[in-house]
Amino acid sequence: MIQTVQTTAFTDQKPGTSGLRKKVRIFAQPHYAETFIQSVFDSLAEIQGETLVIGGDGRYLNREVIQTAIRMAAANGFGTVLVGRGGILSTPAASHMIRLHKAYGGLILSASHNPGGPDEDFGIKYNIANGGPAPEAITDAIFARTKTIDRYLTLDTPDVDLDRDGETLVGTTRVRVVDPVAAYADLMETLFDFPAIRAMIASGTRLSFDAMHAVTGPYATEILERRLGAAPSTVVNGTPLPDFGGHHPDPNLVHAHELHARMMAPDAPDFGAASDGDGDRNLIIGRNIFVTPSDSLALLAANAHLAPAYAKGLAGIARSMPTSQAADRVAAALGIPAYETPTGWKFFGTLLDAGLATICGEESAGTGSDHVREKDGLWAVLLWLNILAVRRQSVVEIVHDHWSLFGRNYYARHDYEGVPTAGADALMTALRVQLATLPGTTVEGLTVTAADDFAYTDPTDGSVSLKQGVRILFDGGSRIVFRLSGTGTEGATLRLYLERYEPKDGKLGHEVAEALAPLITAAEKLANIKHHTGRTDPDVIT
Ligand code: VG1
Ligand code: CO
């Protein structure tokens, strides 16, 4: 018997860069998750009898919200619900499952790289039938609905046993608990030359993968250790924990410092990698060399043809605006288009669906391809391994080779976290006011060639996204970009992206901080960061 529960609307359920993210204590309020999930269902067209995929990254509240979502999906008329065993589905595996089963869509329960636990973050994201994050038209509709909603539908049924594969009925809806890993691992085997990678590992190449106690543990163990024969100790922190072991599951040099230390040690493995809470990001570290995500994107694009799935070449390369322009140089050399989109994977979906781009990436350690519609951490790791297996060179040799062909885009991102919102907004407003007068002026010896607030028109459907970040371009290819994060749950996070291009015959061996020093000073002069944020230094540099 379907129950209609009366509720009042919440005012703070606006989806951000990647779904709705809030502190657990906010999500745990009565009817909070229900109101958002019902707003999602109410924003969809005809869902009667359709299939919905549900899974999450295993963080605190995951199982509870999955049970809620199953009952509500049944009450709202979905015919089938597919749920990952244990409530687990990495974001790319969920994307694949939606596509594989031709589902109507999916709910992914994750706050991704944000920490988990009773005092930390939770999130809900809706993905559409192509497997990708809902585009802005849908997230806007969901937000509009959250403001007026006054009821949700559910059933009074017992919890589904999430730990046993098989099918049960919830109301009249078939709920199938499925292996979260197998189909994804099978997909990876179709894309890459597993025998070549297996042979490379068998001949002594050593790997280290830090799953950060997040969702990729079971995936990496199955793929790297079982299917590719890497040593049993290859995957570290491989058990997903509701609080990620108290760590921040963000694969960068700050939060994955143990992996970094291991890769810089005298007996370092040949290849190191890490992923984030929900498995869609990747950090790549070779022995003695950290590969910036922007360089990794460019390198993967330049070498993708070495893997079976991309042997026939790429249709195009897409990157988010703040991501370094290294990938554009590869696209130019390959004679294929380069696309520049706003931050967030939802903007790549239409390009991938239309066959305009094959590989996409973001500076925030996200890379992926048209095999799913999300960024994919283990995919990037496997493409790297496939390239290493074919080229038979070390990571450092491959990176240096790349720079000597294309030049080097020195790059860093400075994050100022938990800044008072008013200060962050004032900083952005003051920058926007200056934009028209900046071109032609000189800051720190750098001449501004263009300055704007990035606006994007999707080439496939013409949809327009405004105010996606302030960018200041300088003579010679250097850039400074400012934007506010759309994934944080406390105050504002200012992201400052710094990039300087050095041609192939230039100085390729600088320290990054040294190469970017004039840009850092210029950013302070242009934006008065200290004044507006009250901070003298960034919290995190990646
Ligand atoms: C950040 C990153 C962005 C990424 C998004 C989701 O967004 O900058 O590139 O797509 O997180 O990643 P923002 O708005 O905070 O800058 V994940 O792995 O947290 O889903
Ligand atoms: Co993520």
C-alpha cells in the first residue's frame, strides 16, 4: 500500500557541481533525503515500469538512504531497481550499469572526495539514461521542485537484504542485488590489452594503488590483483569504510601523502595511483615523478591509440575550462577538435553522446572516455598501464618525452577552503568589475591579452551556462582562473588555477612553484585574496 507522507519543502537543496552535498547532520533531518529523492522523481517524465540503478560509495548513511530510496522508487512506480551488493557502486560502475541495463537513470549516493562519517559529508546525485550526471536543465528542475514539494511516496516494507545477490519484491517492484564489480571489470577487459599488462607485471613491474578506504578497494583488488596478477599487497587501504578511516578520500599530494612518500622512496614501485571516495578520480605518480592531472589528460590522449579501444584514434578531446591547455596542444597535433567546457562532468555528456569527443578530463584528477559517462579513476590507471606495457618506458621518460614534443604547461591549483561566503563573493564581484579594463594592462611583467567570465554554449543543444569562472589570459599562453567551488559543504572554497606555458625548447625542468611565482603574485594583485579571504596562504595546493 503506497503511503503519502506530508512534508514541507527545504530551501537548501540546490544541486552543485556534482549533485546535492551536505553535512550528514543535515541529511539526517527527518524527511530531508526523502524530499530530495521525491523531487528528483517528480522532475522525470514517465518512470512507470522503468529501471533505476542505486548504489553509493559506502560512506556513513549509505545503507540507510539506499533502503529509503528503494522504497520510494517502488512507491513511485519503477518496475525494477538494481542495487550494488552491500549498497556499493563506484560512480563509473554505476554509469556503466545504467547503460548496460538500459536503465531510466540512477541514484548515486556519494559526496565523492569529501570526507565521510557522522560529522562529515553525504550526497545524492541523479544520473540520466546515458549514464551521465543530469544536465543543468534537469538539476534546475529538481531544485525548483524541492522548493514547492509537500509530500513524498513510500512503502511500509522491511529492509532489503543488501548483502545477498538475488531478487526480491518490494511492493510490485523487482529489486535485484547485483555484483558491483564484475560487469565493470569485464568492461575494462574489453578496452585494454590485459595480456600485455599482465605480462609487464609478471616480468617485474611493481604497482601501488591507494584506495583510501573508499569504494575502489574491491574494484582495484579484482582488476589489478586477480585479473592482472599484481602482488597481493598492491592495493592498500582496500576495504571501504563508512568514514574512510578518518581520512579525506581526495587523491592529491596532500591527502594521498603516504602514496607520494612511497613513490619517492629509494625502493619505490614503478607506478603508483590512488582514487577518491566514489572512484571517479585518479592520481598518477611514477617513481620519483608526480604527474599533474592536466598533463595526465594530455598524455593519455596522445597515447590512447596504444590501447585497443582507442586504436582507431580519437574524435576529439574535451577539458574543463580551468584544466591546463596541454590537452589542446595534443588535439592540435592530432588534427582533432578540442572542447573547453565548464567545470563538472555533466558538461561532457552531450559531447560524448554526439561522438564529438572521445577523451575528457579535468584538472581535479578526473579523466574518462566514451566507455561510460562519468570520469573513471581505474580506467585512467589501466590506460596508463596499457601505455607503459606498450612503450616499455618509465613514467618519467614518458612525461619528459611529452614535454619535449609539446612543451610544458606548468600548473597548480590553490584552494582557500571554508572562507566566509561574503568575502568570497566580494572577491569574485570585484574581479568581474575589472574585466573590461584589464586587456592591454601589465601585471608583474605579464601582459593581459583577454579577460572574461567564462560562458559556455553547448555545441549540441545550444544550452548556455554563464558565470563559470573568471579567467585572465596573458601573452605567451599563461593564465589565471578564479572560481568558487560547487562541491563544498561549509562556507565557500575559492579555487585559484595557475598556468604558465613553456615551449619545448624552453626551460622544462623548473620547480612548479618557482615557475608560477610571477602568476601567484599577479593573482594577489588582481584579486586581493588576502584582504577578501583573511588568509595569507592557501589550505591545499594541488
Ligand atoms: C570539483 C572539481 C571538479 C569536479 C567536481 C566533482 O568541483 O573542481 O572538477 O568535477 O569536484 O568531482 P568544484 O565545484 O568543487 O570545483 V567528484 O570526484 O567530487 O564528484
Ligand atoms: Co569523485
